Amino acid sequence: MPTSYDTLLPSNSLPPYTASRHGAYSNAAGTVVDDPAGFVRLRWHAGERTMVNLRATFEQVLRMLVRQGTGKVLIDRRLLHAMSEEEQQWITTQWLPRAMAEGGYRYAAWLPSRNVMTRLAAQQVVARVASRGPVYRLCETEAEAIAWLSSQP
């Protein structure tokens, strides 16, 4: 059953964004870069975000996963505020299955949020998808995240 959000943003429609170069995307929610080291880099921005911007950001991650073909994502959540139940639900039930099937999403290195409540919410999402989702690794530094992603097949 479509949610009110699904009617706001059909899957073939994305809101305006800033493309700084080939393989880069940015909006109010986050920035996505096709990293030459062989993974997609997602950096969440601080502040409020809309469901439209969140969904558009994830759709760009999926597009880059498809284009790149490695199935690897570095997710920088250090500035991220907790995601709502609606956002978590869309990610786990709509986006994640598509990312795995269409984009070969297999590995995610996370730089955790500085906010304790946001960390807990993220752990709940990972626990919810652990048996059927990508392999997640919590990393304390960007260098650790890159090294771990680079060591994955």
C-alpha cells in the first residue's frame, strides 16, 4: 500500500539537487560521492531533513552502486540526527531490498553519529536487517572504514 510519501515522490522523480561533478550529488540531507577507491561515500548533513531529501539521497546511493558495481558504501553519520520511524521503515522495507537486488549492496562501513540516541536508532535498524542485509561494520575513523571496505571482496 503506498504511503503518502510515495505519492509525493514517484520512483522516477527526484527533487532538484546540486551535482558538483560526475559521480557526485548533494542536497539538504546529504552528499553522495562515487569514490575512486571503489565505494560509494554517503555523508549525512547536520540539521533537519525532509523525507523527500532523504529518499533522493538514498536513490543516488543506489544509482552509484549500480554504476560502480562493488556493492560497498562508506556511511558518515557523524552529523546525522536520529531518523524517524517512517524513515527507518522506508529504508528497511523499500530501499534496502532494492539496493541489494539492483545495486549489489553488500558492505557498509559506518562512522557513527556523535548523538547517543542516533547511535541507538542506527543499531536498531542494523539489528532489524542483520539476517538479510549487507554486512555492516562500525568504524571509529574514516581511515578504518576505508581500510575495512578495501579488504572486502
